[in-house]
Amino acid sequence: MPNKYSMSNKISIANKQVYREYEILEKFTAGIVLYGTEIKSIRQGKASLSDSWCTFLNGELYARGLQISEYSFGTYNNHIPKRDRKLLLTRNELRKLERKVKEKGFTIVTIELFVTDGGLAKLEIGLARGKAIHDKREDLKKKDTAREIERHMKK
């Protein structure tokens, strides 16, 4: 029987639009530097990854536009909901990402925010290239044909 402190209810907040807009070439899991009220809000599921991306500032990777709502039981010590949050990766991963981002057409996008069994918040990020309009249309056609095939298989 799990005790009241176990993370049996998995918290996972996904950026659903990222796969529509970008082609993900490589994924990384990064730790996030958070305040106490921020992790409490994430555990309540009050975060949003829409309109968020990653950028380099002074050789360090930051998540921008990541919305973590204020903690409902927070006092005057509550955090700023849309502040830049530092991401924790190994030095080799940071160098690799920084080199790729300097090339034309590459960006770093946020894919999923989740809490591990140990209670740590992690952010899955991806090295991505933007999709052209015809690529998006092609993906929609593939989904439609797969749905049609599935319908015919059921009959």
C-alpha cells in the first residue's frame, strides 16, 4: 500500500502543438531550477507549456514562456508565473545544443513537463526544425488514411 508521500499520481504536462509545428530530431531530459511554490503548483497540475521555448543566455540554457501559475496557498513569497527558468544539462549536452542552434533553422522546444518518482520536476526538451506547410498537410493525410483503414478493419 503506497504511503501518502509517494508520487503514485503521475504529473505530466505536455505541449501538444509541438509535434504539429516541428520535426523533433533529438530529445533531452533537463532538470529545472524552481522555487518551493513553483514545484507545489506543478504538483497541482497548474502549468502550461504552450508558447514556451528554450534559449541560451551567457552559455546557460533557459526555458522562456513556461507558465507556472501562482500557488493557491502561497503568501507574499509567491513566485512570478512567467519568469525564465534555468535548465540543468551536462556540459556536453549544452555545447551540442548551442552548436546546433547557431545553425539556421534549428530551435529548442519544450515537449513535456513531468515529476519523477523522487519528486523532482524535469522538462523534456527537443532539438527541432520547423515544418513547412506541405509537411503538415502530409501528416494530416497520413492520419486520415490510418483512421479510414482502422474504420474498415472494424467492419
